[in-house]
Amino acid sequence: MNSAKLLIKARSSFNLVGLASIAAMMFLTSVDVALRYFFNRPMKGAFEISELLMVIVVFLGMAYTQSVKAHVSVDIFASRLPVKSQLIVDIITTALSLSFFCLVVWRSALHAVYVWQSGEYTDLLQIPMAPFKFLVPFGIGLFCIELIADLVNSFKKLLGSKR
């Protein structure tokens, strides 16, 4: 299996994990609200679990969202430029994004290692925090791979438009 197919399979699989986490969050919140409303007894730890599931939702879905170009973008200015100029702007913004998110991967990985070494747990349910902290650099790393693929494709389009 080549690397492009592996990347597509990985981002789709992680996106499905994120979607399942959203479903779990919805179910958990519904049960918590029902218990609170009908029995005046909220579910213990529902907020903590929702916080941890949110990490899964956000960071495992970033690469897939980038691959389908669903991130929010404002192109009022760039859309009025010629195609070649649009590609140059796209290359610059993607390269800047890649630089920034590579720094985020690095720093969040260092933080995850620190949390793992210090043995942090959630307050109420005592769930280890380290696995969720490691999801941050992992998910953003996949996102960076998508940015690299976009950068390569933009360069190919730019070089192809000159011919």
C-alpha cells in the first residue's frame, strides 16, 4: 500500500473515531441532563469525560477536515486575484500554517511527555491525562502531513500553469 493510500485510510479512520466521540458526548450529555432534570442527580464526571472526548473530536478530525477543505477560510481578497497569484498566496499561507503547527506539535509533545512523567489525572474520576495529551501532537502531526501534501499540490499546480 503506498503512502498516499495509507494517509487517506488513517485520516478517515481517525475521523470515524472523532465522529464516534461526538456521538458519545451527545449521549453522555443527554443522560446527564435527564438525570439532572428528572432526578436532581447529575452524572458524576460527565463534564470531565466530555472534556476528554473533545480532545479526540478536535485533534483527530483536523487532518480529515483539511483534506476535504472544510476549515474556515476567508478568500475575499485572494479570489479576485489571477490563478497564478492565488496559488502563490496559497503556498505562502500553507507554508506559514505548516511552520506554526510544526511548532505546536513540538511544544505539545513536550507538554505531553511532562504530563506523562508527572502522572497527572483528572480531578474527579482520576483518569490519566497523558494519553489525551499525546493525542494533541499526534492529531496536529497528521494535520501537518495534510498541509505538506497541499503545499506539494500547490507547487505542482503553479509549475504546471507556467507550461
